[in-house]
Amino acid sequence: MSMMTKSYPIAVNKVEHETVVNRSRFICYLYPCSTIEEAKSYLKQLQLAHPQASHHCHAFLTKAADNSLGYGYSDDGEPSGTAGKPMLAVLQGGGIGEVCAIVVRYFGGTKLGTGGLQRAYGDSVRQALVFLQSKTKIAMAAKTLACQYSQVDDVLHIISQAQGQVVEQEYLQQIQFSFLIPEAKLTLVTRQLQTLSAGKLVLKSADNSINEITR
């Protein structure tokens, strides 16, 4: 996983919202989603739930909305560029990451043309986004630290004040800690550790960057 350097909003709730355009029904479903596998499994569920629908088009963002990686989309048989692409554009414009949009369409007998389809699919997602709630995914840095037994309580206090997390600890001659610390608090924590130890306690970068946490 690449280092996540800034916090960003992610989806937290599911939404179902229906719009009707020229008797065609467009039902938009939004789901929190952080992997392609999750997006595919939601799509399967809706294909089973709506077997009579004409199309099940989708678009998803598995990372931040402005991240150019980790997204995908499909027109599911609609003319190329008329469904998945406009849906994706609306998701990206919405600014909330880790979300999957699936629009189930029941054809109403009137062809909408390519412009009409782009508008209908885009609007379907745009209207559903009004009901989507988000929370902030906080960027975390993975760090290690070695300290004396006498310093443990003070070190843990500093880490917990900064809303950091202990990932593992190893008791040797010194205690080896692995922490996740919010990027925004790194400077503060570094300063506090230096003050505590007259400059001896130094945070080192951990190689394994399991560094994303949500709250």
C-alpha cells in the first residue's frame, strides 16, 4: 500500500434513489466500497435483485475521489460512454471517496439518445449523492521507536494524546514499539519525545506501511 499523505472523506452509508426519465426508471444504489471485489459483489447482488432490468451500469472509486488510481466503470450494454463514464465523473466531482454507484435501468420504451442517456445516468447519481454521508479517513504514518522501561508510561501517554495506535511491542533490553501516528500530529509527537528524553528518543519510519485508519 502506498503512503497515504492526506486525510479525505469516504462514504459511510447506503443510498437507494429512483429517478424516472421518459418512462425509463433509473434506480441508483450507492455503497461504501474500498476494493474492486466489493464493487463486483454489490453488482452481482443487484443483478440478482433486478433480473428483469435492461442494464446494471456501475462506477466506483476505491480511493480518494481525486485519486487517479483505483476507479472503474462499465456501461453494461448501453452505448459506449453514455453510462459508466458520466456516473464516474459525478462521483469524482462529489468529492467523497471509497464509494460504488450502481444504476439499474428499466427501459420505458422511449429511446433517450446518447446525450439524454449521459444526462439521465449522471443525474441519477447526482441526486443519490445528496443522501450520501461521509467521514474522514485519517492519514497515518507507521513509525517505530525503542525506549527504556522507565519511559514507557510517558511514551504511551504522548502517543495516545495524539490519537496514535500501538501496533506491536517487543520487550528486549529496551522496548521496541511500532505505532501508527496521524500525519498531522507527527511534528508534535517528535517534539514531545525529544523533550521527554533530552533528544534521545527518535521515531523511525517503519517499512510496512499499514497506514490507513478511519474514524
